[in-house]
Amino acid sequence: MYSKDDLIKGIKEIGIKPTDTLLIHSSMKAVGEVEGGGDTVIDVFMEYLKDGLLIFPTHTWEQINNDYNVFYPEIEPSCVGILGNLFMKRPNVIRSLHPTHSVAAYGADAEDYVKGEENSETPCAREGCWGKLYDRGAKILFLGCTLKSNTFIHGVEEWCDIPNRLTKEYVPLKIAMPDGTIMDRPSYRHSFPADVGNVSHNYDKMLDAYIYKGIANKGFIGDAESVLCDAVTMADFTASLLKKKPDLFDDNSPVPEEWYVE
């Protein structure tokens, strides 16, 4: 059974600083038994990063569609894990207004960070929350989960104009705004060739290269084997490979070592 102090020890050892901007992809199951369960995990990160910015994905892409197409940010559950669902209900946590790829944020400038997401017409717009991770020099923690969860790389592919990643037409989505009005938000969705499938299943092929380049390092938080990545160097390095091979993530073939070993 892990205590708060045990978790803090792992957080420090993997390289997270109290002033960081940190986005967390997570598997609570992987963390193991914690005194107080998932709420304690949230407590630990919120307390540790009280002088930084803490972010969890609160995506709804699984359930929001052409028919069920109104995103109610106050009540719509996230489809990407228990910790994000717990976090977004905490006092002073602000959820962004993106209909399919929202995030929840906590910190002094959380409101500014999520501002304007209702204007995004793609899942990971460069000027939106995912692009702001780059601008802020953020870190991304994969807490007990693999880089297959790496939404940020969807963003990098989008910003590099990789073909066959978005729907060709808008999907008629809507957002329930804070003032009670319903805003039309026609949006592109992620879409991949039938013979390729969801390219995020191939994002974990980058791990060895990221570790070699010093972009990522591993550690344990509780039982969870975790990976901490630097958003800026991850984006820049990945973009350089996509320039070389735009269909890099169409399969899970290893990244050639000569592309990154110096």
C-alpha cells in the first residue's frame, strides 16, 4: 500500500519539478494500491504542483459523434481514465471547451491556458491547449501507460500537415457554453486509412529514440513504470522524422537507429 510520501518520492525521482507545466496520461490500475485510492493520487499531484500548472486529458471523442453531438463540459465524463474524471471535479480545476479533446487544468494561469478552445476546429490545433504545451516548455508524464496514449503526437502530425489524419468534412458538433447558450462548433475529427488503423497504436515505437536523445526518461511512481517526456524536444525531433518520412506512424516498424544514434 503506497502512501503520499511514497508517491512524492517517485515524482521527484523521475524529474518533475513543483513549478513545471505537467500533463499526465494515466492508468490508475498500474499505480497499484494507494492509501485513499485515486483521490490521494490527485491530491499528491495538485499539492506538489501548486506553483506550476497541472493538466489531465478529459477527452470525449469516444462518445461525442454526429448524433450525440453536444458537449456539456460540466457533466460529460471523460473517456480516458479515472484520474482525469476525478481531477476535473476538484475545486478550482478548469475544463477546456473542446468538444472531443478537452483537458482540465489547475494552477494560477489555468484559465488563460484553456482559453479559446471553443474556437478550435481540429482535435489538436497548434494555437490550442496541445500547442500551448510546446509554448510553455511542458513535460508530459505517462503514468503507468505507454506512448500509445500520446495525444501530443497527434498534434505534431497535425501541425506538420501529415495527410490522412483528419476527416475531409466537418462534423456538426456543438458546445454548451458557460452562459447557457449552445454554440455550433463544426470540427474535423481524427480519421485514418482503413488499411492503417489508429496510428496512435504505433506511437510507442519512438520510446527508444526518445530515451537515447534525452527527450524521455523512465521511473516508477507506485507500481507504475512511467515515462516523462519533454514536449519541446519531443515535438522538434518527431517533426524532423516526419519530414523525412511522413507516413512514419502508418506501421509499427522500428525507427532506424541511424536516424537518431550519433
